[in-house]
Amino acid sequence: KSILSVFDKKAINFKFHHISSSNSTYIDKDLEDKKKTFTDFKNYEKYFHNQGSIIDQNKREKIIRQDFTKILNKQKLKIVDNPRLIDEVVNLVENPNILLCNFNKKFLSVPKEILILTMQSHQKYFPTFDNKNEITNEFLIVANKKDKKGLIKLGNESVVEARLNDAEFFWNKDKTQNLVKKVSELKVMNFFKGLGTYFDKVQRMRKLGGMISDELLISKEKVELSASICKTDLTSDLVGEFPELQGVMGGYFSAYQGFDKDISLAITEQYLPVGLNSKIPKKPYSVALSITDKVDTLVGFFGINEKPTSSKDPFALRRTALGIIRTIIENKKDLKINDLLSYSASSYQDQGHSFSNKDLQKELLNFLKDRFKYYLKEKQIRFDIIDSLISSFSLNKLFSSFEKAKSLNKIINNQIGIDITTSYKRASNILESEMKNKKIDINGMADPNIFKNEYEKNLYKKINEIKKYYSGINNDENFEQSLSILAGAKKEIYEFFDNVKVSEEDEFLRKNRLELTNMLCKTFQNFINFQLLKANNE
């Protein structure tokens, strides 16, 4: 091989391992016995262009995309944009030539995911779709030269025919294998060292799924059945050939064998979501199975101390945790995650798997809390709001916490938000200042019998109105209404601090006014820890 290195029409000399640079390069890639000298890039590019090679990869990509568009418009077809595959074929060819090929329509009875993977991953082809987004038997290939005799087209069609014959054979064989009977085959498939087999995993998932079904008010039997058979496609030839299709093929197999549609969909979607912006499961049975699988995995790996580090996450546990968080929040449903984590850990112990991690629950809480913070940041929630929320949040209230943060984030810079933060800060600053150097025992209750003016009485009344509001809400809090109510206390708060001396010389009056101020701060903190919020002028 050679290194061509020229600048300002002069050779740049250096050595890379055993190869020395020069101003010449081989011009016959097969035999490598002809060399040519170049003085600049323009001549270099022009020479190879005349030889039928396009040096500039951007030009090659432009040709490919333009020819794709021309052919697809003529045939009234479309392809799914795949930048990664485009980039790959751009760098496989020197002089791209697009050909429209086809395969036997009988293969369209095979699930489209198999057809797509066969063409894209194995052959670097581009499957086409009609205007109803149905896959067709036509596909595009990027050849490296003109196909004057049609042999390139014929050769590629023969290759894909052979691959699809194999795929069809596996499909017809695998889809008839009874999934319930296949469950026992999971006994010889290890899940992970120290966490048992896949058979052990689905037994744990059955129990965990039953617990989730009670919260989602769905059939426990259907959740347990979906958990039992959800990993059986791992034993199939198709998933052995196409590991990317695990779950998807299980969905097809179960649908073919007449299982309930909810069960088939749940099996198909069990690995969703796979990232921050990917699709999430929406149907209740899909939600149950997805969370069940992820909780079991998370608890297991943390239990044996196979945790992510700052630089490595070989088992994608961050993605797993984020998947749990996204599925709960984006389905607008709070789940008792703490109970699920605890129950999952006990399920491992019931099977005889011992965990070396003695701080399992604490570490899982912190890990999920950290992933929740990441999710909030990605949703553009202000950093101080995130800190305020996280300081006193529960995993069992993920959706509620997100909605609360979102509501506060929405109004934090408008008048309502300013009224709330300035009112709280004024009260908390005075309380902090008075308590700093004085030994005063605050128990959180002011005595209305020793109030000296209307301002104290009005503030006390307003605090009790807010407390009554909070005592009357359960899991149906309207966060916008809550914020409006807190903002509405500004008048009483400002009138109190403008007209009443909190640091009264009389010890009983001073203590009572500090109690009243403390009551105010505590009442505001029913919503969030406002102490960590920054006022607009901070």
C-alpha cells in the first residue's frame, strides 16, 4: 500500500509504521504494480474521475440520493431513510449505479421485519414500501459500476432469493412450535451468571407482573401468561439468525398460535423503549410486561454488583432505568416502584440466588433518582426546580413529580411564579435570620389567641385555607391550581411583613410570629422544597 501526501505541489515525507509517504500512489487496485505521481488534489481527482472513480464521498452520496429519488418517484415507491446504511454504501463504491431489483412475491408472507433485516443488514440493500407503508417485493441496490448486461441485477436477486428461502423455512418451522411447551427449553439458557436461567427469569416476571396487574387493574392471568412465554422466541432459529428480532418474533409466533392480541402486542413491545426518544409501550399489558422485565433485570444486576460506572455501562442499565421512568411518566400513571424493587429482590432470594450487594435498595433508589434527573434535564426543566423536586420526591410518584416540575417550570418566570418565589423567600429569609443566633424552640404551630393585629390573623387564616386545600386532595392534585393558590397568598404575606415586626422584643410575641412564619414556609413546602429554588434576582 502507499500514502500519498502532497502540499503546495511538494511531497510531504514521513513514515507510518513500515510505509513511507510520497507524491505517488498505485493506480491499479488489483495488481498494485502501476504507480502515478500527483502534484495536487485537483489533478488527482480529475485523473480518477476519468478512470471512473468519484473521489469525493459527498458527490457519491448526492448521486445515490438523486438516483434513488428518480427511481422511487417513477415507481411510486418510497424507502425509510437510513443514514447509517447510506453512509456505508457510499464508502463501498467508487462510481455508484442504482439498480431496482425484485424477489418472488411469495416471500411477502414472511414478516416484514425479517425481509428488512435480510436486505439491509446482510446485503446492504434498500427495501421499498408502497403508499400504504406496506413492504413490496422490490428493492434498491447500489452497484459499483454500470450493469450493461444485467448480470449484477441478476446476481443480487439470486443472493437475496437464497437468503429469503432460508428465512421462509425458519419462519414456517418456528411459528408452529408450541410456545407454552417451549418454556421448559429456557431451563438450559443462562440469563446471567448468578441470576439463573431464562426460565428462572420468567418465573420471577410472572410474580412481579401479577403485582403490577393489581395496580393497573388488568387481568392477572393474562399478564402472567405473557410473562411465561415472552422469552420463548430466544430458542427459535429465526432469533438465532436475527437476534435483533427477539420480542418481535415472539409477538408473531403468539399471534399465529391464537394468543390474545394484548398478549402478542405485549411480547412484541417488551423491550421498548430503547432510548430517550423511541416509541414506548402504551397498552396496559405491554406496560406491565415491559416494566416487569426491566425491574427484574435492574434488580438482578445491581444485586450482584454488576453496576454501571462513570465510563462503562456494558449491560445498558442506564437505558433500562430510563425505560422504566419513561414508560411510567409518558403513560401518565404512578406505580409503586419501591414495592416492585423490594418484591423483585425477594423473588431472587426465593429462587436461591444470593446478592452480594448489601445496599441494594439504597443504590437502586439513587440510580433511578439520577436517571429521573437526567430525564427532567432533557425535558428542559430548570436546574433549581429539579433540585427542589428531587430533595423530597418518591419513586412511587414519578408521574406526579414530573407534572409538578413541568407546571412550576411553565410559570416560574411569569407573575405567578415571581409572586410565589418572592413570597416564600421573604418569609424563609426572615425565619433563617431570626433563628440563626437565637435559641428558640419552634414547634410549627402559632397561637392565634395572642395575635395583636389583623395582619397576623389574616395570614393565619390564609395559611389554614391552603392547608385545608392540601388536606382535601389525594392523587388528583391540579398543580396549576395549587400554584395559583400559593401565589394568591402574596397579599397577606406582604401585608404581614410590611406592618408587623417579627423580631419583637417581647419573647412570647416574637416566638409566636416566628411560629406563624414557619407555618407559612411549611405550608408552601407541601408543593415543593422552595428553599432550593432561586429567586429571579439570584
